Amino acid sequence: MDRSLRNVLVVSLGFLLLFTAYGGLQNLQSSLYSEEGLGVTVLSTLYGGVLLSSMFLPPLLIRRLGCKWTIVLSMSCYVTFSLGNFYASWFTLIPTSILLGLGAAPLWSAHCTYLTIMGNTHAEKAGKAGKDVVNHYFGIFFLIFQSSGVWGNLISSLVFGQTPTQGAIPKEQLLSCGASDCLMATAPTNSTQRPSQELIYTLLGIYTGSGILAVLLIALFLEPIRDHQQKGDGEKKTPSIWSTLLSTFKLFRDKRLRILVLLPMYSGFQQAFLAGDYTRSYTTCALGIQFVGYVMICFAATNALCSELYGKLSQYTGRIALYALGAVTHFSCIIALLLWKPNPDQLAVFFVFSGLWGMADAVWQTQNNALYGVLFEKNKEAAFANYRLWEATGFVIAFGYSSFLCVHVKLYILLGVLCLAMVAYGIVEYLESKTLTTPLAGGWTKAAEGAETQTKM
């Protein structure tokens, strides 16, 4: 097997193991720890940590530790969050969620930088276009990575499926589900009560073991790699720590980056809605917590398949058509969720919504970062750090108001942010079309490299 491809597979399998644990655990936070809003507060704090780390840590850690050991260190932060859930309280979940957040931005920036450099290095040796090789590597990564949502949620549903069969859900509770949910106004019933502590410990043990395996896999089998361009530049001038720390903010001078702020923010908003509100106010409220995993499996499977599909389609359709598909799909879903009254008799509908949501989410997760890679090809680490910063801001805001607003209000906010984000994207495409000359064409050849990172933290 080619050495470059082997490293891509190692990274992909490491992320698969890590996010099998974290993805399943994140989707359950708002349902498991609904008392006093602990679950959504934990998620908000977590992405607050991501926001802070995005400002400073990625460029600094990548330059000092290299991509491999940045990934190892960051993955270890995720494992501590799983351990914190064994004794769930404000004093354990808040600190471990902050630690996870601090590790998240360096993890994704290092992974994206690693695959970009690996792809370009292999392209030079093979005499191929860097864009094609990098897109191929990201396609492989996301096909494997996105399946983590399937395995993580399948594990949670199988474990919690051992809960005694619940009775019929009262009509009074169904009336407060979906867009009508205002902080679960009705009293808890069998469908919203937590599973036994023994089952929770079983699930956490599986998730923690999966996270530890991920850390060991990367530490033992991933080859270190350095950016040849950075290495050459470094021989002339080694950037100061202060300069490295400020690189994320310096890139914000670029007008295109300022206009695009709403695009990663919307990505955070829509993921937060799915993880915090759809799982709680639609699935858990109307079906029970044991169905959360199954519904999210549909989301993850659709997301994985579409991520791979969009990577190939973009060569023929261009990114504008894919953005239009994602926007129309989410717009339609939001309107439908505002009108729909969840009912256990409409079981298939729960899966249809999560599948459509995954289809649109695949657009944001692949094309957003491909766009950043094209526009800011010479500042890869800072560009990806900026992306994580603003995506984390969307998460923090969405989880922050989750405990105070009714679901229909959240959906209207989501709708507004989506429309504004698409207007901003259209402006950037217009600006780029006016400057589509030789320099930009060269950027296209090298830069889709930054491509397709997945922000499902």
C-alpha cells in the first residue's frame, strides 16, 4: 500500500474511533442531563472552549509539536470528557468540556493541515494535480469518519434499548413536542426519564475505551510530516510565538474572510439545533431516548454518503450548485419542522428529517472548508483556525439560548442566519468571479487542499 494512503487511513480510523465515542455522547447530553439545563450548558461551554482555542492554539501547537503530536494531545482532551461523564455534575462536566473545547480546534486544524500537506507531497512525486489528490484524500477521510455517527449512535441505542418498555406517551406531552416545546413544559414521563445508571456506565465504558484506542493508534502508527514550504521559509526566518499567536487574527484583515463569517456560524447553529433540540424536543419527547441513536444513525449515514458524493460531483457541477442544494434542503426542513406535530405513529418522518438534514450538512462540512482552502491557500493553519472560531461561535450562541427560547423561535433564528449566510456567500462568489485571473486559477490548482474538514466536533 502507498505510504501516503496508509497515513490517510490511519488518521481516518483514529478519528472514527474518537468520534464514535464523542459523537454519540454529544447527541445524548441534552436528553441525559436535562435537569437545570446541565446538558446544553455543557455543550455551550464546550464550544466556548473551542472558540477560545481557535484564536490562539492551532498555529502555535502545529508549529511547535507538528501535526501528529498535536492530534495526539488534542484527542487526549476528548477522552477526559468521556471520563467526566462517569460522575456527571457541574463540577466534572464543565471543566472537562472546557478541556475538550481547547483541544478541538487544534485537532481539526492539524488534521486538515496534515492531509493537505500529505496530498500535495504525494502529488509532486506522482506528477499529479495537488487539488485532485487532496480532494481524493479528504473524500476517503470523510467516508470513514462520517460513519462514526452510525457506530456511536448504534452503540447508544443498543445499550439504552435494554431499558424496560415504556407505556403510551400522554397526548399532553405530545402537544408540547416539536416546535411547540418551551423547555419541556410537561412533567417527565417514561419517554424522557434517564436510563439506569448501570446502562449509562456501560455506555461510557465503551466510549472511553474507543477514545483511548484512537489515541494509541495515532501515536504508534501515524508518520510525522512537515510542510516543505514552511520548512523552507523557516530556514530563512523563524516566526516568533507572538506572530504565530496573532496569525489567526491577522488573516481577518482579508475582506473575504470578514464577509464569510456567517457561513461557518450557520454551520454551528444548524449542528447545535440537531444535537440539542431535534434530539430532545422531537425524538426524545415523542419517541423516547432509546430512539435518539437510531435517528442520528440515519443522519450520519446520509452525511457520510453525501460527503463522498459531493466530492465527486463538485468536479462537474461546481460548488455554487451544491451550496444551492444545501440551502434549499435546510430551508425546506426548517419550514416543515415549524409546521409538523411529532407523533409516534409517524415514525418514518423522524428519520426523513434527520436524513435530509445530513444531506444538507454534508454540503456545509465539505464545501465550506474547500472554499476556505481555495481562498486562503497560503495561510492554511490560520484559515482553518478562523473557520473553527466562527463555527464555535455559532455553537456557543445556539446552545447558550437553548434553555431560554422555545423551539419555534430557534427555528426562525436558524432560518434568518441561513438566508444571511447565503447572501454573504453570493457576495464572495461575485467578488471572486471579478478577479478570476491567472493568479486565482493557480490557486485553484493548489488549494482545494484545505478542503473538506468536518466540524462535527
